[in-house]
Amino acid sequence: MDKVGLFTFTVEPYLTDFRGQVTLAMLGNYLIHAASNHAACRGFGFDDMTENHTAWVLSRLAIEMQDYPRSGASVSLYTWIEGAGKLFTSRCFEFVDGKGKTFGYARSVWAAIDIRTRRPTLLDVEELNRYIVERPCPIATPKKIPPVEAQVNGIPYTVKYSDLDINGHLNSIKYIEHLLDLFDLERFKQKQIERFEIAYLSEGRYGMELSLHSMEVSSDHYRMAICNDGKAICRAEVVWK
């Protein structure tokens, strides 16, 4: 079996924003779909992990986009494992349009947790190493994001039913959607997101009272955080162009 997975999508009109282009959050959904299916076809997907009372959780994600496909466009998404350790594995992605032109890349870091204790569990590094690929992914790896939550007031938000994933926790993509909702519509009319990076620190749960924070670091560069009881459950950075 090929070590590199290839998945194709069509940008449906109901999945686009007011500009008629695919959203960053939907691209994130494409990434998770590709990662999940790539893992499942190689014996370490959702069902395989559940049998061992474990689950994959997304720890860090960085996406860089040169362009955003519009309604009706075809998207090819390549994914591969770049490296594996005892606690984390790194996975890369490449977005290609219908004409074969690359328009974006992403890097991600995943951890396996025990679904009963919600604590990290050791990975089968030897098995994962079979699928490691040396393939270029020319964007910076996710890094530690400095805190901003103590410097700016937050906007309150309560975790609701529609925020939850299959594990009953705040969906990884919902973090992204709530953070991007901190920006007004005029910014989306005038600019595009060039790079988005997020570090997931802990899980949100139904009914949890959150606060959403955003601070401009420099022109078109913002740091953000989602907090519960004053403690960040994720931190993020976004660069606009």
C-alpha cells in the first residue's frame, strides 16, 4: 500500500462562505477526514484504536494557504506521516487544485490517549515507522505560542451540543471557527488568511464556560486563546495577507 494517501473533494456551494470560497475551517475538516482514513487503511484508525481503548487527538496544527478554492472546484489532498515518537506523531498535508497546482500545505502533531483516563499512552513506533515518508512540506513546523489571555479581555462563550465531537468534547474545528469569529466581516472582505496555527492544550466539554481572547501583535498578525476559568485550553496565531 502506498505510504502517501490521496483524497479528493469537491467544494460544495453550501460549504463556502459569503465570498463563495472554501473556509479555513472546512479545509481543517478535509485534513481530519484524510488523516482518519489514511490511518484506518493502514491499521491504526478510529476503530483499531477504540479496540485498545485509545484515540487520536490533535495536538498542534499549522496551515499555510496561497489561495482558497471556490465553489465547484476540485481539491486533491495528499497526506503522509513525517515522523513518529513514543508520544507524538507528525503528519503533513499538501493541497492541489484541479490543474495540478499546489495551493497550500499543513503540518500537524497527533497524540494517542487512553479514552478511559484521557492521559497520553505510548505509540507503536515500530509500526508507525513503516509508513514514514521523506516528502517535502515547505512550511514552518508548529511552535509554542505565547499567552495573550492575561493581556486582553475575553468574549464569553458556552460550549453547546453543536460543538461536540464523537468523544463528547469540543470539536477540534470548532476551536478554529470560534477564534476566527473574533474578526469582523470587513477583514474577511479585504484579506485572506495566509497562515493559521493552533495548539490544543486541553479538552472543552459541554456546558463549559469559555472566554475568547485576541490581540494584535503586529500588522495583520494576531495571537488568540480560548480559556476556561482563566486557563487556556488552546492558543493560536493567525497571519493575514
